[in-house]
Amino acid sequence: MNKFALTVECKSQPGVVAAIATYLAHNACNITDSAQYDDLENGGFFMRISFTCATEMKMEGLSKGFDQVAQAHQMKFAFHDETKKMKVAIFVSRFGHCLNDILYRWRIGALPIDIVAVISNHDDYQELVQSRNIPFHLIKVTKENKAEAEAAQLAIIEETGAELIVLARYMQVLSDQMCQKMSGRIINIHHSFLPSFKGANPYKQAYARGVKLIGATSHYVTSDLDEGPIIEQDIARVTHAQSPNDYVALGRDVESQVLARAIHAHIHHRAFISGNKTIVFPASPDSYASERMG
């Protein structure tokens, strides 16, 4: 049985849900999960539906037949094959906790993705990545060769067909060109102290100020550094009795978890960009359970 997802964005208006449900029913499709949201601030409507087809209906046929419904309601839509894994390229520098976490979740099936490349400006994780039979690309980045290095990175993205770039603590600023070319398809992770405690040793700065919460933020990358639409966040409490090294360790754990949840939302087409923010629908319990067991 075919398993698909349909994502829809349009102006909030009467009849949209009915039109979508009617179309799916007429094509012998059974809705298994549905989530929708009206953004009252800008009048936008967002919807994600999981469904199965008892017939041999192909995704291309579903999409073509849906055009008439979409035009009537001025919808932006996409059909997705839920059995197909998204192709992902991971960028990393010298902090490997997020990369290690992604590789573990990928191996046990908790992140059902196809890792087509790991790109780094250092060779620290080359052996680790290649031991998993994943292509590793060392691309040094300096002030002098930044444009050439990014061109090499983009060439790998195009050659592999990567649909998503994950910045797993990649400590280089991407150009406006790459941000625009991959708009809505680059996810970053960082601590949530920004705009406070910038620069080197943010956790030591936080310790010196006696912070009580450590957090992490994962967001889509835009040309505005660290200010893209937020996908996922979380926090951990700390006390005066803990050291700066404790802060760092806790921060790494939170960063890894937050990034994994952001990736999970994106690959399952549950995250929608609405202006400067995101609409993120929760995952169905069944999908989480099957992936953990995978």
C-alpha cells in the first residue's frame, strides 16, 4: 500500500479542507493523520495530511490531478512519498557531538534519512564517517578561498542531489548566494544565549553571569546570521554548584537533541515557514514508534 503526505499552504478560506478530503476520497485514498493551522496574523492556512492509497496510484498522477483543486483555492502544494528517505548533506567543523548523534539516530532508524555526504573544513571526523560508508569531503576554508570552497560544496550538493543541508556545528558563515539557493533547506544549531554571550567561550561567559538555564535553538538559515525562522528549542536547568565544563556538557546534549528534532520535523514535511517564524506540526505517535524500532 502506498503511503504519501500532502502539504498545503494558501489563504485561509472556506471549503479548503473539504476540497482536499473530497479529492483524496475520490482517488481511493484513506487519511491516516491530519494537522492544520490558520495563522490569524497573516491570514495563511497550513495543512499536512498523511494518507494511503489502496490502488496503484502514483505520486505524479495524484499531483497532476490535484492541480484543478489547487488553482481553485490558489494553493501551494506538494505530494511526498513517505517511504522515500530524504537525501541529506551534513556540514561539520571540530565539534562532533551533533554529528555523532545524527549518525547514531540514522543507524538505528530514528532519523530515516539518506546521508549522501559529510563535508568538513577539518579532517577530525574523516575516519569516523568513512567507517560508516558515507562519503567524506574535506574542503578547507580560508578568507582567500572562501568563494572557491563554497563552489566546491555546492557542486557536491548538486552531484549528490542533497535536498537538505544540516549544519552540525559548522563554524563557517555561509554566503548570501548559498542561503538563497538553498532557502528553506539549510538547518543550523547553536546555543540559545544569543544575542548575549557572543564570541569565544559563551558557556564560560554564561557561568560568570550566573545563568540558570542553558538552551539550544535550531533554525532555518537565512542571510541574517542566526536569525532565521526557529524550528525547535529546548532548555536544561543549571545551578551555581556546576562548573563551566558542566555547562558545556549539558549544552552539547541539548544541542544534539534539538537538532535531531528539527531534522525530524523537516524530513517529514511538518515544518512550514510563515514569514519570520515556522509552523511545526507534531509527529504522530505511530511514526515515532516505528522509527525507534527500525
